Amino acid sequence: MQKNTTNLKVWADAIDLAVIVFDEVTRFPEKGSSLAQQMIRSAISVPSNIAEGKGRLSDRESRQFMGIARGSLLELQSQVIIAGRVNLLDPGVVKLTLDRINEVGRELNGLIRFYSNAIEQESRKR
């Protein structure tokens, strides 16, 4: 049976976040190019790891990839704050992006709890 990532709200929201980040960082001046590239990598990593986790065969593996996605999300959060502090991002964009990051983080935490509960229930059956 094929697992479908596109029906996960967290995945769709992470895709939207990556698009926002990509659109914003392409406006960075040359001095911000290394930060822009890192932000793009972090932003793309979030939905990519959600998709990889969704495609894994065990709940334990799935949870691991959701944790990696969460780590990338927190990297992105730090990078957005830095970009705002060095005036590469407008304060309004920083707020909007951090709000989106927080929403994706809440959704990811819920998914991680789901997999953790499934793992715990499975270990009780043994």
C-alpha cells in the first residue's frame, strides 16, 4: 500500500512555509547569500523529512524523521531571527514567518506524539 504525504496538513503547511522562505530570500542582497542558501536548505528539509518519515515502514522510523524535520524547523527559526536582526528581512515578514514556523512546529509535535503513542502501545502488546 502506498502512503500519501499530500493529505497531511503538516506537510502542506511545511511546503507553504518553504515557498514563503524561498520567495523572501531571493530578494536578499549579495551579502546575505550564504544565509539565504542555508534558509532554503532548512526550509526544504522540513517537508522532505515529513515525506520521508511518512514513507517509512515503522512508527519508530517515522517518528525519527519527524524529529529531524522539527530540528530543521528550529534551524530555520534561528535563521529567520538572524535575518531580521541584520535587516535582511522586514519585521512584518519575520513575524509572519515565525508564526508559520510555530504552527508547523505544533503540528509536528502532534505527529511525533502520535507516533510515540503508537510505539508505546506496540511495546505493551509484546
